Amino acid sequence: MSSSTSHSIAAKAESARDMIDMVDTTAKLSEMLDTLEGLPTEPPSLYFDLEGENLSRHGSVSILQLHVLPSSRRYLVDVHTLQHTAFSTCGENGLTLKELLESDGILKVFSIGLSRCIERGACLLAAELATWKAVKDAGVKLFSPDYGGSYTVFVERPLCDAIKLYSAQDAQILPRLWSQYNTRMTPVWTRKAHETSKERVALSQTATFNGKGRHMALAPPGWH
């Protein structure tokens, strides 16, 4: 990668960092929640991702990322700092994050292990893909033990800029990925995907559930 390209990527990353809202107090959380009521559902307005250590029932969530499509706002909810108040705090409208996440009437899109999908299916321009990869690589080197990093970077405060960018970017790209995939889905397969998703949520609440492995990425039976 040339020096000019590296500088361009760094400049874009810095600009993106300045547009990320860190939600680390209940006052900021209430303010965020007040902006999320009555948003359009077609296309979905809310796109989520998570960061933490060993994300599962055996791990912990440090950051909840939210991209709001109509406003292009990006929020990092500091679950590590806020703990249970991240989900119990309400805005002036009475809405809590817990209620928002559990509501059947509020359409939400989640990014769960979609890096390969983003790389191949989000139709990013070459410059966008280069920036995405650079931010991704910088973050991975900080938290992955395979590269000498540590997951503790997600609980260190203040959160470093590289981890802020890493945490926020997938949720930001998710609307484009949803648009690409949604246009290919027939009503029949949309229904099957919803049914299978509900089955997997129910499965996740069983005592013997194993959330690690390729079986969690498989499409509904009959997909081609």
C-alpha cells in the first residue's frame, strides 16, 4: 500500500471517528433513546453489532453498536461502564434499550459474524473496502491474542480510537448489506429465514446450547 493511500485511509478513518457518539452515561443513553421512536421500518432504521470477550452466554458484552439509518448517527453504548443501567434506563418517552431490543414492532438488523459477507457482498467501492480492511486489521491486532493483543482493550477506558472505529464500522455498512441480500429474497425464503431465526433464538436458551461452529451459519434447509 502506498504512502498516499495510507494517508487517505487514515484521514477517512479520523473523519469517521469524529462522527461516533460514545454513550457512557445514563443521560446520554436517555437522549439517544428519545431519537429512536417512530422511525421508518422500510427499510429498517436500526442496525446493531456487539463487541466483547467470547460473545456468548459464557462471555461478556462490552460495547453495543447502533447505526441509525435515517440520521446516519453511530452510537457506541458502553455496556461495560453502564452495566444493567444500559438496558433499564429510559428516555422521556419511557422506552428502554431492553424494550427496544425485545419489541416485535420495531424492526432491527443485527451484524453477527458477517465480515466475509461485508467484504464480498456489500458492494463497497475499492477505496471503501481498503478503509474497511485497514480499520478491521488495526482493531484485530489490538484485541486478538493471535496477534499479541488482548480482549481487555474493549473494557479499557477511555476507549482508544482504533477500537472505536473497529466497533462502529460494521453496523454502518450493514444497511447496504441488508439491501443487497433483501432484494434477492423471495417471500417464501423470507418467511423461512424468520422461522429459522426464531428457532435458533429458542435453541440459544436451552441448557445444552452450543453457539460456536458452522452450524450457526447454515441457511434454512433447502437453500440454494
